[in-house]
Amino acid sequence: MFSAFFCSRIQAQLGFCSGNSGSPIFTETFGTGVTNSSLPFGTTTYSFSNGEPNDGFYTVSSNTAYFDWFNISDHTLNDTNGKMLIVNSDFTAGEFYRTGINGLCENTTYEFSSWVLNLSPLNGFCGSAVIPINVRFEIWDNTNTNLLASGSTGNIISTSSPVWNQYALVFQTLPGQTSVILKMINNGVGGCGNDLAIDDIVFKSCGDRIIVEDPSNNNSASVCSLDTPYSTILTAIPDNTVFSSHFYQWQNSLDGIIWTDIIGETNQSISISGVSNTTYYRTKVSESMINVNNALCNTLSDEFIITVNNPTTPTFNPVSDICDGDALAALPTMSIEGITGTWSPTLDNTTTTTYTFVPDSNQCAINQTMTIVVNPIVTPTFIQVFAICEGDSLAALPTMSNEGIIGVWSPSLNNAATTTYTFVPNSGQCAVNQTMTIAVNPILTPTFNQISPICFGAIITPLPTVSNEGITGSWSPSLDNTITTTYTFVPNSGVCVTNQTMTVEVNPIVTPTFNQVPPICNGDFLGPLPTTSLEGIMGVWSPMLDNTVTTTYTFTPNFGECAINQIMTIVVNPNSSPTFNLVSAICNGDILSPLPTSSIEGITGTWSPVLDNTVTTTYTFTPDPGFCPLPVNLTIEVFENPVFTLQDEYFLCFDINGVLVIPTTLNTGLNTADYNFTWLLNGVAISGANQGSYNPIEEGRYEVIVQNSMTLCETRMLTDVVVLYEPDFEANVITDAFSENQTIEVTVFNIGDFEYQLDGGPWQDAPIFINVTLGEHLVTVRDKRGCIEASETIVVMDYPKYFTPNGDGFHDTWNITAPRNPLDYLALSRVRIFDRYGKLLKEIDPTGNGWNGIYNGSLMHSDDYWFVVEYIEPRTGEPKTFRSNFSLKR
């Protein structure tokens, strides 16, 4: 069965006490229990049913599991098996509940309230024909002749889930009157529907709205226990909406629950002193002195809370140990808790020191200390490693010093050369680097002066038995002058010494050969002839080279070369010069015909570089092999075409009235002194347009022809001029106020390729903005190609889902937001705020500052709160009511 239900507090045409109330003087919760019960005799004109109540019947029960009704628990908070009055309305309107209220005070204002619920579900058995409930409340004097107050709930229609609604009447007792009669009347008719539950009938005294303030107009105070005992003066300030006179009795409390009268404090103001703990203050108020202590007649002011805070011990992240002389960062002047202050003494990076943090004044905090340890610097020592021979094994160096310092050595060990190694201590150790040099003695290799090569059969001089370094030894095998042989020297003895070899080369007798030098032209460069033959024979040539006449040259091998002489003849041919016709100058890009590959004299050859019709170039003719002419140069001049640029598009920008507001200029950047200009629109020359720039006044395809007045070289260029208009648009909120997904739609009335922006955010192609937050927004539209932007301000009617009344200037109050054009929708709205139990906390003016999270002078807890707003729907102009909840966060 459905057991959860929603409570809201509404007023309809009835009314709640607008000021402060007293404690409840009458409460009817209809008791508890699991069995149905009847009302006392005379309380109702309806008949009691111990089962399902039919039309004109009632029951008092802890559940409503009858017919197709909602099955709910009663409204009374924290009830176990709590009961409620369940009424199945009769077919004719009439009274269904009456009770007397006694012990009232005469000439006193009271508030009656009761909770009512429609039991018939929206989609139940009755369907769309379900009859709403409608209850009239009446307060009569005890003679049942004078009607003191009355009001009707109006039609309370069926809902898809159960909803408790609270209604109230404010009335005043007559002179000499101490009791009244409460009547509840069914305004509707019986049938399918008009089934209701009643619970929690309460009567309270009603008085002025009374706030309590100190001399600084504060309604609460927060002090540090270091600054106690605390003293101040509190004043009760009534709004004079109910009482014509005021009498007071001040009270205090240590927990806000149990209150004690303060003897003798009956004035409008009270002077308090000696406050050392959190204490609550309020005053009882009545219109006569005799009633000030009568709970049936007095009301209670808002509470003034003096909160005494214990001092904070500031904490800080500890500072790690440092080494003597290391940099020491300044200590933070704000603790982890946000306490600001100063440290002493001055930081010292040479010795361990305890520093004291003293909080700044006006902070509820005590001093704190911190000790920073400074460790001394250590120089690590190691046992020296003995010298080794090159290539010998070298053991790894120790990674811990004699003093226990751990670190690493660099560079890597090298057993091939004497090296100095550096020990770098690991971080976190207060130690300096240390070095160690390990000597590596080289392996001595005996050296000898090389024996020069000999020719086959020549005498070989005996090899020396003592090296250049003085190392003695012997050679093997025996010397041989007929073949190249490698001999080995073996030292007699010694440390770090190796054998040595020497190869004595025995060369055969060779006939040197050379590559033939081809014929040259008279005067051509003739490079030196090679002084080494193809076989590696070295020597000299004679006579000297001559590049003017054919000559035979002789190669003579150097002394010691095992070779004989050789000759070479170099042919020298006479020269001739080719000629060509000149080529006329061209404009950049003109066709350039290929140059002739045969001269006027019939000499063939090739031109270089490749022909270029874009720049003046000198070309060189190189004759084919077999000819001996001199190279010939030919220069072809290329005149530059006029150089300028135009954009692909230009724009003429007109405002919404068709006035040109942003003209444009087509500018070549060239002058008429050097160039001739012709401007065309859509292929037709523009009369008089002969300058280097042109200001168009209509759209179309423009062309400019620019001709160099000296070379007659010309350049043509096209561009388009496009007409753009300022966006003519309107922006509308296309969803109802308070919708989950608020949406703004933009409609543009002129033609163009537009993009859209909300509140200076990114531009987008779509004219729809979804999930728009509450409040004022700036919608901007522009043509993607530039020109004029247009903007319009639009307001989304909605409410914030939370607020944080902590005094930081952000979200400190809660209120709805609504547009003020074409109507002031805020001024036409009405907002009431309730707690989760349906208690009215505040009715706020939507045009004002909103709710600050305070009720009766107390800070309300972090929780969800409900509200009801009556407003005009901006989209349709239709009056509506909206109910929802928001969160208070502290």
C-alpha cells in the first residue's frame, strides 16, 4: 500500500498569524492505537463506522486502507500508530466536526490551524469525475451566537500522491470571553470523491512579530571564550501589528529547550553580563501585566543566541629536518584552520630552533610552537683502492662510507684509464661529495722504427733487440729478403708489457700504368698528372705540363720504388666561338620559346639553367664534346607583372533600417604614377574608376586590371562584394517558468548565415539554448561572415536549488527570479516558505532581498525546505501556482 506522503502549508483565503505565536494551548491529534474509535458525543453529526465509512460516516483510525483511497499514516510527528479523523462526506453539505476550546484570555488574538488531506487519488475509481473536498472553518463565541472568524479551503482537488495541507484562521476573543466553539463544515456534496482526513488541530495565542536585537542591531552574537565574561543589552522590538500595549518577562536557556524566567527583568530591554557559556534569551510578551506569565495569553519573541566558542589551537604541517645552511622557506602565516599570525624568532638555518606562532588579534586561538631540526654536514671517507694494470678486474666501490653515509659513485668504473670518481651522498643526508682517484697503469707496448720496404732480393738490415722504450728481447723467425714477412718481438721480462710485431715488405719489380688523359681544347685546364700509378708506384713526370700543344710526358719512379719508367701523350685541340640571335624581353609568365641547340656556325650544345619565364636570367651554352669553343652567355630580361592582393570577399554592412553603416574599400595598394587601372563590375567597365582603389556601393563580382605604364605588363584579379544586414531577431523562453529544462529559442527575421551566443559563451550554429539557468541572460546573434552583432536581454523565471547563508557574499539569500518586461512578474508574484513538516517559516517579497535562513531569530539547520509561489506565467499570461523544494547548506 502507498504509505509515503507529501506535506505543504498553504493559506487559500484563510490566514496564519503574521507575528509571533505562543505555545500550543489546545491540540487534538486524535490519539493512537490500532483499533478504530469514535468521537465524543456531540462532536459530530456523522455516524461512526468501525469499518469502511460510507457517505455520511466517519471513523478515527491509524490508517486509511478503505475503498481505493490513499493508505497513509497520520500527520502527527513521531506518532506510533497515530490516528486521524477520516470523513466520507455526506451527499448534502453540513457540519461534520464541533469542539469547544476553554481557558482562553479575553480580548486576545489566537490562531487556529488544522491539517487536511484529500483521500481520493487522481486516477482512482472515480476517474476524472472525482469530487474535490472543500471545508469551511468557523470560530463562534461560547454562546454560539457570534461568529468570530470563518474561511473555506476552496476546492482541494485530487492528486497522484497524498498531500497534507495546513489551513488557519486568526480571531480575537470578545470582552469577558474565555472559550470558543470550533466548527468544520463540508462545503461539497457526497458521491464519488469528497473523502478527507483531518489531523493536528492546534490553537495558539497570536501576537506582534517581536525581534530581539543588541545595540548593534544584531539578532545573535558569537564570542570567544577568551573574551568572556560577555556583556550586552538586548531590546525586544515589536511590530505593533496586534498588541496595543506590551508587557515583558525575559527568559534564558542553556539549550534552547528548557527556559527559566529571569527574576525582575520585565522591561523592554535587559542588561546581561557574566556570560561564559552559550546562552539563549527571549521574552514572553502580553498586552497586560496579569497575562505575561499565562501561556494561554502570551506570545514569545524571537530568540537571541549568544554563542561562546572555545579557542582554536592552530596546527601546521611539520617542517622536515634540513642540513646546516640549506634554504629554509618562510613559515606559513595562516594555520590549517585559517588562523593568521606571526612567528618568532627569525628563521635560522644553522641551528635547531623552536619557533612560536602568535595569532593575530580578534581571532579565537592560542599560541603554537614548532621545532625545526638542523643537522651538521659530514665529509664521507673511504679506503683507497690500489693501482691496477690496464684491463685488470676492478671491484665495485663501496656505496657506504666509513661514517655510514650512503650514496652513489660516478662515472662508471673504468679499468682502461686512471680516473677520478665522485661519491654523491643520497638526498636526505647532510654530507658533501667525496672523490677517489684509481690509477690504471698502461700496458707498455714496445715500439720500433719501421724497416722500409725492400725490392725483391735486396739486403735486410738486422732488426733491433732493444725497443725505443729500452725494452730488450728477441725477434722471430729469421729474416727473409724474398718475401714479405711479419716478425714477432718477445720482451725478456717486465710488468704490464706485451709482445710487438713488425712486417718487412718485400716488393716485386712493377711496370707502372695510368689512366689516359683525354684530348683537351687549347687553353683548357690541364690538371696535374697522378704521382702514383694504378699499382701504387710513386714518382714524378717530365717535362712540365703544357695546355697549348700536344706533348709526350715521362714518369720516373721514386728511389726505392720497385718499378721502371712509363710515358703518356696528351693531345691539345685548337678553339672556336659560337654565336646566337638575341631574344627580346617578355612579361612575367609570357610564353618563352626554347633556345636553339645549334649556333649560327653549326656548333651544337646545351643551355643551362632551365628556361624561366618569371625572372630575368642569364643562360650559358655549353658545346657538345668534340668541339673546342668558349662558353657563350645569353641574358633574357623578364619584366615583373604588377603585384597586389585582394581578399576573396568584401562585405557591405547595412543596419536593420537598410542604412550602410560599415562601407568597404577594394585597394590594390598601387599608385597611378606607375600603373594604369580599370575596374569592372560583373564584366562591365565602371565609368571613371581608374584609381588604385575603389569604394563599391552594391554587391557583385568586381575585377581590376592593373597595367605597368612602362613595361605594359598587366595583372587581373577578381573579388566578390557581398551585402550583409544586422540581424533582426527576437529571443523567447519557450518553456514554462520553473521547468526542469529551461529553453531559449532565437528567431531571426532576415536572411543570412547566422550563429548564436549566450552570455558571452561559445558561438553555436543552433538557435536553441537548453538547460538555461535562472536569471538574466544576454543573447547575441551575428552573421558568420562578420559585420554587426545584435544583442537582447532575456530573463528566465526560476528558483535556485540551494543557498548558503554564511555571509561570504555568495548565495546568502534565497528568492525566485522573474522578468520585469513587459510586466513586472516579480511584483505580481507571492512566495511562502515552509519546513518539511509544513510549518510556515516566511512569506517573502520576490522584489526584495529574499530569505536569509533565519526563523524567529534562529539559524535554520541545513535541510530541504518547501515553497509555494503564486505567479503569472510569462509565456501565456496565465495565473499559476508552483510548489517545490530547495536546500539550505551551511
